[in-house]
Amino acid sequence: MLKLLAAVAALTAASTASAETYAIQAGRLIVDAAQPARGASTVIVENGRIARIENGFAAPAGATIVDERGRTVMPGMTDVHVHLTQTSGTPWYAYFTKKYSAPYATTLGLTHALEMARGGFTTVRDLGGDASAVTAVRDAVAEGRFPGPRIRVSGDPLSIIGGHADAATGLPPELAQAVNDAHLSPAVCTGVEQCQTAVRKLAAEGVDVIKIMATGGVLDPGAMGLEQHFSDAEMKGIVEAAHAMHLKVAAHAHGAQGILAATNAGVDSIEHGTFLDAKGAQAMKAHGTYYSATLMAFSGVQALMGSGKLPPESEAKARQTFAVWGKGLNLAYRSGVKIALGTDSAVAPHNQANKELELMVTKGGMTPRDALIAATKGGPDLLDISSETGTLDPGKSADLIAVEGDPLVDPTAVQRVGYVMVGGKPIPMKD
């Protein structure tokens, strides 16, 4: 036994000794987006975590030096609303074809996860995709088999019959029946008991969060509008079941009444929030509900309009949302609602997600600093991982990026990413 313990101790010591140490030299360093930036600094990373920060350009013996003296080093960003297993520009009906199987979707997810990381996102939350595919992507990246950000997933979103996540929506009766027979919409539910069962099934599949379609959506081919879908009782039942299993609830919600109902039901975040009104903003602030505007999704939909890839119903709904692009975020911001960055990437390309900050400023009226706070600290707080990431405080995971310019005054700076590290592992910036 003593020999075995000695061998284990030796292996542990060898592993510790061989663990790579990084010295990341920064011309400007943002430790916390809510605080003033530091000048020339060196971030020392050991065993995947931030060990300490030294003034000036240090070079500890044996450390791998990362020269970012011409850039700003800052915490990695978090995107709380992506769809890794879907691709921008793909029409809705393509996902019914043989090509888009769960194994193929997994390969798409791994590809898009790397794109998100290269864009400066060290954590993402996937809010809608085949549960088997997105959990495989999450786990493969977490195990270090593929490079990418930290990933949280919801799996299949809950929807009413004919709602935004019902695959049979808008199909001819015979095709709709075939979709239903094939159980292609496993999280479609009616009534409190059935919806709570759907939540528990998703929890059993290992998801990290529950997503519900509280209102209609733009891209589905249905004509049920953008207002409230689930009843108040159904939404409260969903939240109750999710929270009982320590899972948060993200609510896709466009219409004002749907936003208010979802907020009062206790959801943890409102996604899109397009037609947010004063009453809804007041409720969100009172409940501590997060707002994720996904402004990049509007540009993604705009690119699809007139292409023939959107059904007439979707084009009509898109025109409604364009008329108020960014106004919901501006109201939430002025009302003191908590804000996290979300993009709905897959509607717009994943490799353009870092343009969201610019839109949060130009369309949403946020200051560059507050947009950066939402991008770096808002998501981790919403996801309950702020003790792990969101700032570069010693002890936290080494999730950091280097950008050209000063993102505290120029939101486009995060579009010029030169270096990314997730959990102490550098992300390859080129194939």
C-alpha cells in the first residue's frame, strides 16, 4: 500500500511539474469590465487558472510567453443564446432531410463551437437543438477532444402544438401527421402535467437549462403571431418543475403580454424581448429577470428576406420586428433590467457573433462599458458560473482573449480578436 501511495504521489508531482505555465503579456489589461483598465501587465496562468497578475511584462522561468503587448487582454465573452447545431442561411425545411441527422448535427456543432471561440466567446449557452447532438458537442469539448468554449445546453425547446418549436407547424396535414408520428417535436406539450413531464424528460437527458417558447416566433412558418402561446398556468408549472431540479428557464418571448406572463411565471431570462413595454420592464427588474436582446438575429433574418427561404408568414413577422429593432433593449437598459449578451447565432453566422456589442451600443443605446459588462459578466451571473469566469481575478478559470483597440470605449474592438484561451488552453485561431 505504501509503495502504491508513493507511486501516486510521484505521478501527481510529475503532472504538476509538467503542467504548462503561461505568461500572457498585455499592453492593456481589463481584469473586470466594471473597473478601470490596467496598463502593461502580465497574467500568469498555471494549471488552467489565473495564478496572479504582475505589473509590467514579466517572464517567469519556464513559462510559455504569449506576447500581446500590442493588444488589450480581457475576460472572454459569454453568449447566452446560440444554436450550435444549425447553420445560418439553411431553410427550415432542410432540417427534415436525411442529411441533418443527429450525428451530422454534432459535426456542425463542433465546427460552430470553434467559430464562437475564435470570435472571443469562452462560454456559450445553446438554446435549442437535438438533445443528443448538443450534449455530445458539450461533452466532447469539455473533455478536451475538440477545441471550443465552455458550453451549456437546453436541448429541445418546449412548445405548444403549432408553436415556434413544433416541427409540424405550417405543414400540410399529411406531412404534419408524419412528423407527429415520428416524434420530431418531443417537447411539444399541453397542460401543466404534460409540460412538467417534458421538463423532467429533458432533465433526464442531461440538459443544463430549460428553454420554452413563451410566444410565437419569426422564423417558423406558422401564422399564430408573436404573442403569448403557453398559458400562465403552463408556464408556472414549467418553471416550478425546472427550478425543483435546479435548472433555470430561458423564455423565447417577442410580444409584450408574453414577456410579462413569462416574467411573472418566474423564468430566469427573456430571450429577444422584442416588444417589451414599460410594464414588462418593471416586472423584469422586480423579479431580477435577465434580458438577452439577440440583436444579431435581426440582421440574419434581414439577409433571408426576399431570398425565397422564408415563408410569407415569416416575412410578415420579420417586418413587424424590424420596426422596433433595439427598442426593447433600450427600454430594458434604461429601466435597470439586468442584461446578458445573446446573439441567436445560427440565424446570423456564428463567426459574426462578436458584432453584437456594436449593435447593443448603436441600436440598444448602451454605453460601450455597459455593453462589455453584459458581454463578460452578465452571462456568467445568469448561468451561475461567475465564480469561475467573467473576470480575470486570480483563482478563476483562465478564460481570456486579446483584442485590437480598447473595448471600453470602442465596441468594435471585440471584432478584432487575436488570441483566445479557454480554461488555460489556447484556441487555434487558424485551421
